[in-house]
Amino acid sequence: MSTEIHTPESLIDSKDLLTDDGFKTSNTWYHGTTCGLTPAILADGLKRSGDNDLNQATKKAMATIGNNYTERKEPIFLTQSKELAYYWAKQKVRARLLHTGKDEQPAILEVTLNEAENSNVKPDVGAAVMLLDLNPYMGYLEEIYQARGLAFDLDAIQENVVTMDRNDYLNVLGLAYYEKDISPESLNSVKF
């Protein structure tokens, strides 16, 4: 399954992070976003559910069809890989273009957490719903694993996505979240 995501060479870090047990973790994480959001994030920090433009577009669309929309405080998505963050940055670019008409470029933020903060990064088991419908992300992951000569049994993961060990969401799938806002002091823009 080809994803047609052409990751810049400078972001391909799976050669250093990916092992037989999945992606290694440290206190350095990555967040995929867009160039239009980056200046505000670097100034004010990463905020849970912080894309005001998308929230407003959703609220307007829901009002148009007669439904109310209540914003929820979603956690901040993190991953241990620049390569994986790029995938999510591309998805954010697509969503913003579709919902707001803003044509932006992908951006990646490096998030460095202290020991106490790092202990609060959790595997994103909520992604099970997304993964059940064979999300293109799974194809992207499969390509990364294959490029490193490592096994990635897409069918087995799809069959066991609800019952798999929660740490596999982090280690094997590279999906994590953080429940608090992240200060600008913890953030740096990744150049590519």
C-alpha cells in the first residue's frame, strides 16, 4: 500500500530509531503541524486542541447544518520520530486546506521534556478507532519497516488493534499523546 508521502531525506530517522521492538524513545518528541501555526506555537507553546482556525471552521459548518459544536480539549499528539511527525504534518496541511482554504507547508516541532514531564507521555490507544479502518498511516508505517528490513504484519495488527498491548501503540506504531499544554521553552522548529 503506497502512501505517496515523500519524506525529506533529512527527516528520515527510522534508520536510527527503529529496532525489532519498534521505535526507541527518549525525552525528545516531535509534533507535526503547519508553517501557518508554527509562529504562534513557538511563541505561546503547544496548546491542547489549539488549532483555532479548524475549530472555528468546524463550528461554522455544524451551525450551517443546525447542530451545536462544543470544543473539547484533545491531548497533544507526539511521536518519537521526525519521519512519523512529517506524516501527521502532511495530514494537518491537508485538513487546513480542506476546512479553511489555507494552503500551507508541513512543519515539525521538536519537543524536549524534562524527566517528570516525559513520564506523562502516554501511548495513544485512542488511535485504535483510526487504525480499524486501515488508515493510510498503516501503509506509511509498513513502508518504513520494510525499508529497514523489519517485519510489520499489517493484517495481524488490524485484527488485534483493540486487544494489542497498549505500549505497542507507542513502540510499534509511534503514537503518543501528552495531556497538558507544552511551554514554548520546550519547543524548537525542525529545519528540513
